[in-house]
Amino acid sequence: MVTKHLARVQFAVGGPSVEGEWAVPGTAQDRYTEWVGLYGTNPDVVIRLIEETDGRRRVRKTWTAQGEVEGTRITSPYAG
């Protein structure tokens, strides 16, 4: 079982995104925090901190211009 830690910033609903993947959770958290600081006030941006194990993704945190939500939503690797 391999766990990956990801941070994703999506610039518009259904639009392009940038995603980074790390083995260390703290590195993904740092990038998530950095992206919140850079892009978090843009009303179109969605930033997520994700944990992936065996191809299943768990969204740990989601940031929008309205603020942060902690969550445990399970998604496929291809879900937004």
C-alpha cells in the first residue's frame, strides 16, 4: 500500500489545474498553504489537499474564496 499526498489548484470550474504529488504529507500541506496565499481570494479558484492510497483519493481540505472546508470525500483518481 502506497500513500501519495497531493495538492491541486484548479483555476476555473471545469478548467485547467496544476497538481503536485509528494511522499511526505507536510510537503503537500506546505504547497496547499502556499497556493491558498497566492490564489485563494480568486472567486474561480479551488485548491485541494488530497491523500491517495491504492488509487482512491480522499480530499482532506478544500479552499475556495469563501474559505476552507475539511472533508473526507472519496473520489476516483480522475474526479475533480
